[in-house]
Amino acid sequence: MIPGVFALASVLVFVVRFAREPRRFGNAVWFVIALGFTGLWLLSLLRAVQWAQTAVLVLVGIAAVLAALVLPWALIANGVVMLRREGHRLANLLSLLAGLGLLAVFVLAVTALAFNDSPLLLVTAMMALLVTGYLAFLFTALLLYSILYSQVNRHARAGAVIVLGSGLLGDRVPPLLASRLDRAVQVQQRSPGALLVVSGGQGSDELTSEAAAMARYLAAAGVPDSQVVLEDRATTTDENLRFSVALLGARGFAGPILAVTNNYHVFRTALLARRLGLRLNVIGAKTASYFVPSAFLREFVALLLQYRKTNAAILLMLAAGPLLLFWYDQ
């Protein structure tokens, strides 16, 4: 009875929040909470079927062990691939650093259990596990909700589509940006007459503006020039959105707007649009599989920093809890 009440309440809270405004980070947290309580409720329904309950617990245990043993090495391997393919930049080190961090926490936990006569080592391991657990919870929330949000607007139509720039190779559109443009063309095909706003200025290492290069790509794809609007001043996602919406407003456009970025960047772009007070939704384009783990970690770090005060307070409390208990027992 009680698990069902918690499941129903958490699902209702999530549904109401999502219906009112899907572009909120709190929705991601409530989504995972609702999934968790629903899972516990379903598990409680299996109490009369002992073998089924045992099977579920065994599967969950196996998944947890695999996550602890396999995930760190998978992230490390992805980090090596990122460095080889994308260059030695800090952003490309994230999956490698995350893998090494998880491995360090795992070794610390095992060492603390092996030498359980050292209270300080146990406290340190508990602090690390609590902090890691909180970060893992938030990352899972971001990942799952990003997938959900992307699916909601997947087949949406629009009167205008804003394509966010992402850098050029000289004056050429790279694969990452090409996938955004291809996605925008797909939306236009089911929304006849829709305007495509290509947004991006010229970087110091680029031979032309991103907007001009994107316009050429669309022309080669058969999109009429009359349906392409160039916004060639933006240098950030914030400016991509604001300048593009302003251009549409200057044309007297007041219809539905979609912004296109890559799938890993969808939810953070939606949060930004909400913060800017812009009435638009965001859809995602495909990204090379090797790039996705590092890219999602980059988005995760950016969101942690965006809500840094709240996260810092929670992390401090989680880290201080075991330490305070240790001092209290002395």
C-alpha cells in the first residue's frame, strides 16, 4: 500500500510539472524519483511470487556490479578515443577523468573494507561514496530526462527552425554541424514553407561565418534561398537563440519555433531558452557514438556549475555527514 502511494504521488508531481513546463531541471530529478518509487511498488507486488522477486534482485545486483567494474574502464577507453580523435583539450578529458575517478572510489571502498580496523579510512570511503552517489543520481536524471524530452518534440512541426552553429573546418561544415542541418531539413519537409535560421558568427580560426557556410550547405541540399535566414553575429548558444528570435520577430514571424542542436545538448539548450524567456522547443540531431559519453559529461558539468550553490551545499552536507558522525563517536 505505502509503496503504491509514494509511486502515485511522485508520478503525479512529475506529470503536473512536465505539463506546466517541460524545460525545468527539477523535472529530471522528479522523473528519476518517480521511476524509483514505481520500481519499488512493482517489486512489492511480486512479494507473493518469490522466484520473480529473487530474479529481479539478482538482475539489479548484477547490473550494479557491472556498473562498478565495467563502467570505469569503458569511460577510460572512451577518453582515450576522444583524445586521439578530437585532440588534447580539457573538454575531451572528461570521460577519462570520470573513469579514473570511479575507479579510485571503487579501490578506496574495497581498501576500506579490507582494512576495516581503520575508522578514518572507512569515513573517507563513505564520504566518497555519498558524493559519487549524488553525482551519479544527477547524471542519471539528466541522461534519462534528456532522452524523454528529445522524444516529446521529435516529430513536431514548426513555422521556423533555428539551427545552432558549432564551429567550422576552415569554411566547411563538419559532420557535427551537418547533422543539425540535415535534421532541420527533415523538419522543413514536414512543415512546408518553414524558415530555416542558420545562426553563427565567424571564429578566429574560420574563413567565413558559420551562418554563411550553413546557408551554402542548405542550398546544396535543395533548400530555396528565400526560406533561409542568416544570423551571422552569434558566438554563444545564448546569442544563437536571442539573435535568431529577434530576427524572426523583425520579420513579423509569430509562429511555433524549434531550435536544432545535437542530442546531447538538447536539454541544456531548452533550459537556457526558458531562462531567456523564449517560447521555443528544442530537438536533437544524431551524434557520433564515440562522442556522446564525453559530450553528456560536458553538459552535466555545465549544469552543475549553473546550479553551483545548491549542488555545493548538498555535496558539502553529504561529505560532512560521515565526518561529523566519526567525531561524535570519538
